[in-house]
Amino acid sequence: MSVTVIGAGLAGSEAAWQLARRGIEVNLFEMRPHKNTPAHHTQNFSELVCSNSLRAAAIENAVGLLKEEMRRLGSLTMLAADKHRVPAGGALAVDREGFSREITDLLENNPLVNIHREELITIPEEGIVIIATGPLTSPDLSQAIARLTGEGYLYFYDAAAPIVSLESLDLNKVFRASRYGKGEEAYLNCPMTREEYDVFYNELINAERAPIKDFEKQVHFEGCMPVEVLATRGRDTLLYGPLKPVGLTDPRTGKRPHGVVQLRQDNAEGTLYNLVGFQTNLKWGEQKRVFSLIPGLEKAEFVRYGVMHRNTYINSPELLEPTLQLKSDERIFFAGQITGVEGYVESAAAGLVAGMNAALLALDKKPVMMPRETAHGSLLHYITTAPGGNFQPMNVTFGLFPELPVKIKGKRERGKAQAERSVQILEHWMEQEKTIQI
Ligand code: FAD
């Protein structure tokens, strides 16, 4: 039996490799060079459309650990990255042409991989299919995906607010409450005095913004305004919008604060919180500087910064199993950025799992779930269980991992302990899980 993979980007190329190394024939469809996306410039597979960095190399960092797990799982992306590494301090950066050329050559020369340079505009009605068409999925195929998943479950842009870790907040300054005491005390509230608000406001409106690409301008027309743009409408506008204090009393003063920033729980475990209404286009360094002026966030760890960019992705918590199969049709897998993971490495990692599981299905075996304590398992757990309603893409971060059995002081030491646990569990799982062995 052969498997169809749509899209030869970071995820699709990795998925095709995982299938072929398990002896499964692959039909890999890539629309470039006949039809391009607004971001790709070459006809190479796994093209890095922007930075040439695959981010931190050390495994004490969650993305470093994800890469190490990929190496152990026989990743094509990591094989090419390690071979084409260029000096970049603590990061794993690559010669972008060498990296994607290597991946293209290895797939083109693999007798089990049939390459079709064409755009697919429908989803094959039979056989196993992996959809890995990325954040810039072609419009016709996007429509086919919307028909498959339901219109409301496919998003076209990502207007995300920053996310901070609970453990980094100053809980002496914030209080738990819902507006007017309605329902559970669902929010963490950061109260501001008039003076604190004024300082924050001035820094916000003058902060440096990220440039917007032409093909991303539509994001602003689609009605999701960045907090810094809303602020420029007037000094008090935010106090009637995302920072409105009505219905909230600060238990420390017994009074209504001048303004309140609300933080909403972002993962099932309650270790991550997003800043409500703070979708933003500020540069990342500026987000850290300006949002750290919010009382309680002085030392906040930003596990994800806010972004506003074009991004096609599905509502994975509603639609996908942690095996990356569609709940309503188990022969269809999604992989890469379209599942709501964010970043080159995360996209390739999702491709690896989808490819491995599609191979198992093709061999009449049961697809597997990656252990929860691994970086792969934690990332896929997040995208398939994130609380409903407001699902937004995510990089891998230790905030997504299950807590360690003992508290460890120091970020680096905690990262090291997380990494040791993950690698040990992954190794044990790979030994036990006979079906994935090659
Ligand atoms: P892609 O790598 O985009 O692969 C999808 C492939 O599918 C493409 O080759 C495309 O041509 C093809 N395709 C689309 N539709 C069809 C169709 N109908 N039929 C056949 N083929 C099709 N992440 C980072 O970590 N660092 C960055 O610096 C970074 N910069 C980014 C900049 C931009 C402008 C964008 C849009 C994203 C960026 N990302 C970055 C996010 C993300 O990591 C990349 O987009 C990554 O390439 C996603 O991998 P993917 O495999 O899901 O999609």
C-alpha cells in the first residue's frame, strides 16, 4: 500500500522519509515550482523561509531536547541539519541551501518516494493521506480542508497574545477573580494604579513594531487589532477594552483598580497563562520590556510571544488524536504547522510522528502515542487538549511538560532534569514499543 503526502516542506519531507525507511511507498506532492507560496523562493524541499536557525542546541532547552529526540527517532531533518551546521553560538543554525538540497536529494533518490510536482486541490478519497501543506496552504486545498473539518475549524491567521508561565509571576501582586464574581475565579488579575497605567501606556504606544509583510496586511482588515494599535486611539481606550477594571475589586486595597490586565489559563494543567486581548505585533524584545511593566509580570517568563501573521491551521483540540489522525477519519493525518505547532523544528517533529504512524497504519498496526514526558509527547498533548474556543499555535516549551516529581531550583537545572527524564523515557519506550522498531 502507498501513502500520499501533500506538501514537501519541513513536515511533509520528514513524514515521507519516515514512511520510506519503514518500507512504505510514498506519493509526495509538492506544488512548487509550478505554483509558489508568498514566502518560498526555491524549489527545494524543507525550505527554511526565513531564519536559518533551528534555535537552541542544548538539551536543557525544550527545543534542543525536541531535536535530540528526533535524532534518536531517525529524523531526516536532523541528519541534514547536523551535516550542514554553521557556527551560531548556542544555536543550531544551518547552511540553508545545503540543508534543503540534502533533504531534496535524499528523497528524490529514494526508490520508494515518487515525487509529483503538482498542486493537489482535493483530498484523496481513498488510502492513507498526510496533509502537510503548512501555514501558506494553497487556497483551493484550504477550501477542501475546510469542507473536511467544518468551516469554523480552519483558521487563516494567527493573532496571538503572549503566554507566560505561572511560576514566573509575582502572585503577591495579582489576584484571582472573575468579573462581577461570576462563575469560578477563572482569571488572574494584574491591577494597575493610574501612575502604573500611564507609564505602561506611554511605553506601549512608542514601542517598536515588527514589519508587516504585504501578504499579511489582510490580518488587520480581518478585525483583530493589535493592542498597541488600539492604544493609539486614545489614552483611555484600553481602559474600556482589554484593561477595563469594572466588576473587579483588588482584595489588597478593597477598591476597583484604575486598570486591570487579565490572564487566562492556557493549558489543561494550569501552568501557562495568556494575556487576554493582548494580540500584538511588537518586536519580541519590546514585548518583554513593555509587558514586564504590568504589576506581577516584572519577572515573567514569556513561553510564547504574541504574533500577528498569516497562518493556516486547524482546530486540533477538536479535530485530531494525539497520533495526528483525524478523529472523524483515521486514514487522514495532519502534520506540521497546519496542526497548530509553531516553528521549523516543531513542524518537522510533527511530520516525524505522522509519518511513523501512517506507516504503522499501512502495515495494519496500531498508531502510537508518544510518551507524555517527552518533548514530542508534550507538544502533541498540548495541540490536542488545549482548552477550547481560543486555540493558538505553540512552540515547544518546558511549560507544556508534566511537572517533575520534585521541585528543582534554577531554570537550567530544571531543564536538565526534564531532559534527562525525557530521554530516559523515550529510550525505554523505543525498546518496548516493538511496532516502531525498524
Ligand atoms: P512548509 O514548510 O511551508 O511546507 C508546506 C509545503 O506544502 C510547501 O512546500 C508548499 O509549497 C506546499 N503546498 C502548499 N499547498 C499545497 C498544495 N495544495 N499541493 C501541494 N503542495 C502544497 N519558523 C521558524 O522556526 N523560524 C522562522 O524564522 C520562521 N519564519 C517564518 C516566516 C514566514 C513568512 C512563515 C509563513 C512562517 C515562518 N515560520 C518560521 C513558521 C514555520 O516554522 C514554517 O512555516 C515551516 O516551514 C512550517 O513547516 P510546514 O512543513 O508545516 O510547512
